[in-house]
Amino acid sequence: MIHLKIISAHHLPSINSKSNHLYVKAYLVNYDITASKSIGVTKKVKKISDPSWHEVILIPFVAAQFVRLEICDETSKGNVQIIGSAKIQ
């Protein structure tokens, strides 16, 4: 297993609602096809422009071209918007 530590994000775009919560989802990607199920999700933190998680996502040793991380914003009504992403090769 690979231990991927999700520490924080900086200067995220502002969103009008104050009741939003941010979290990170990790996916394995092969041949530009993202897996339909995430391999890990952080806890949700209140919406701020510089959130911190300090969590570890365990990545299994499997063939993958890269790991895609998505920063998601969930409203109090359950709507989810991807507000940022990163790729680890």
C-alpha cells in the first residue's frame, strides 16, 4: 500500500454559500479512464479558502497511470461541485 497524505489546499475559489463543506476524493486512472469508484475520501471540513485535512488515503499496489485527486464542495442540500483537482504520476 502507498500512504498518500492529504494535507491542505490553498486559495480555493470562493463560493457564495457559507454552509458548504470541502473534501478530497482520490481515483485511480488508466488510459485516461477514471475509475467509477473512489479509492479514498477525506473527512468534510467547513468551507474556507485554505482548508486543512491532514489525513492519509491508502492506495493499493495496482497498475494505474496516475492518481487523480478532486476537491469537492458539498452544499447543505447535498449538491456536489468539483472546485479543484490534481494529478499524481
